[in-house]
Amino acid sequence: MLISILTGLVFAVLYFMLTQAYPRQVIKVTFALSIIVYLAIAIYYFYRRQWMPAIFGLIFGLLYASMWFFWQSRIPFATEMLKAVTSISRSYPATFAIAFLGLFVQTAYSVYFITVITGCYEMYYDRNTRSTPGKLKVLIVFCFLSFYWTSQVIKNIVHVTIAGVYATYYFLMGSPQGMTKSPTWESFKRACTTSIGSICFGSLIIAVIQTLRALAQMLRGDGDNGLLIFLACIIDCILGCLQGLLEYVNKYAFCQVAIYGKPFIPAARDTWDILRDRGVVQIINDNLVGNVWAMGAITSGLLSGLASYLYLWWAKPSFNSNGDFTYVIVTMAFVMGLQMVFTVGSVIDSGVSTTFVCLAEDPAALARTKPELFESIRATWPAVVQGVHYS
């Protein structure tokens, strides 16, 4: 596993440096690769005569190809945002330390959750009748809610911490007051104290939906009633759409929490105004920047999996003499490599989101403190000089 972690880390660092040096080229290449991957998936499944995944692959491939032509005018803005955010991140490496700390805590908590669920089944599951008693069902619901809520809190503490660093840089770097001595530590303290109530409340909303989705998926997988399974599928689909929308709003609401220390409800209300006023631009920007890290993560996962496979083939460890664990080890290596780049990407994602909110709220602050950066952004997005119109 060490070799897969090292491979993922090395690739994540190199990919970050490449993105900082050539943001425009990376955006274009990764977007083109997305089109190629989707079309390749479609061709593969058409060849295998598996029509549904083939049709979905074709639809997404054609959709991405059409977006390639319609979004060309937005690439310069995404380039400037990516260039600025990666440069700031390099100046504050503690943001990456916070992101990897969050990954470690989340992994440890996931292991703890699996242990608790296993213990609940061992204690209450009736092996004689092969049935799940009511007490166990209640415990499972509680455990899932607790797991999802805690996971969301961990993730959002990291997001608010990193967003606070970018907000501090946006407003204070270049001002007479200047940057604070330890912006990451100060932001982390705010996230864990004055902002923790907003973080917990916003996280609970998503956790409740995730728990309901888990219950719907359990009904879909365990039920013998066709109508019940059909209804569970519909409910899961509706909840999935609602979860995606609320997670998107939450990301920007927590930027407001990090920047201004707002309670969650006012932050969400102001976020809705921003998305209503600038939503199309930001959705396109999110897709262009997010695609960079998605393709990077997949590449990292493949390289980590390949490195683990080559190690097993060359070293031939005794525990895998028959190759029984090759698939499991390579899969775990792929996931680890994936997470290395996604963790780095989460820092950039938080930075891009925060910078966008700051630009929407107070573009004049950037013009005062960093006029060169402001002019380069305004050249690609002239509407930046206009503030958001709140309802």
C-alpha cells in the first residue's frame, strides 16, 4: 500500500505544478479527454451489446462535445481563476495539510463506523429466523445518520477552514492591515468554534437526505415486492437530485460562513441570490475546473494501481503467492491514488468557490489590493465589476 500512496502523492504534486504552470492547456486537454473517455465507453459497451451503458456513454460524450463549443468563451475566466488559486495555495501549504488531515480523520471514522455496524448485527441479528428485529433497524438508522452527519461536519470544517484562508488573502493581502501571521490556524479555530453551529446545521440537512437515500436503497435491494422496489427507485432518484442541489448551495453558503461568519440560513439565502445572479457562469466554471481534477484523479488512480500490480508481479510477496489478493490490492491502490489528487483538488475547489463569492460580493476589494489580478480577471469576465443584486 505504501507504494500506491507514494505514487499518488508524487503524481498529485506534479499534476498540481503542471496545472499552475499551464492552466489553459490542462483545462482544454482534460476536457477533450473527458469526451474521448465517454465515447470510448460507449463504443466498448456497444461492442458488448450492453445497450443502456452504451447509450449513456454516447449521450454524455455528445453532451460534453457540444459543451466544448459553447463554453470556449468561458475558458479564459476559468484559466485566470485556476492560475490565481493554485498560486495562492502554493503560498499557504498548510491548506493541503488540513485537507489531508480531514482525509485521515474521515478514513479512521469510516473504519470505526464499519466496526459499530458489524457489532450491532452481531448483537441483535436473529440468525435462527434470519430476520432483522425492530431494535436493530432503529440502531442502523441512527448509525447511518450519525455517520453521514459526522462525515459532513468533517468535510465542511475542512472546506470552511480553507475558504477562510482564501478570503483572508482576498481582503487583506496588499491592504494596509496585511495578512495575519497564521491564516490557516486562525481560520481553523473559527471553523471549530464560532462557525461550528452553522457547519453542523448545514451538514445535518445533507445527512438526513443521505440517510433517507440509504433506507430507500436498502428497500430497493432487499424487497421482494416489485411495486415497492419501483417506488424506492423513484424516491432515491428524487432524493439524489435534491441532495445534489443542496450540496451545491451548501458549498457556497459555507464560503459565506467562512468569509463573514454568517449564520447558515442568511448565508444560504445570500448564496441563492448569488447563484441566481451569476449561476450560469459559476456552473460552467465549476465544471471546467472540476473536470481538471476529476481526470487527474482517474489518472492517479490508474498509475497507483499499475504501480501496485508491477510490485506484486516483481516482488511476489508470500501472502499473494497464488495471486488471490491481486485484485483487492490493485483496487485499493486505485482508490488511494484517486483520493490523493481529489484531496489536492478539494483545496483548489474551495479556493475557486471562495474567490468567486468574494468577487460577486465585493469586486472593489480586489481592485484596491491586487489591481493586476483584478484587471486580468475583468478582461475575461467584464461583469465582475458589477456587484450581486440581492432580493
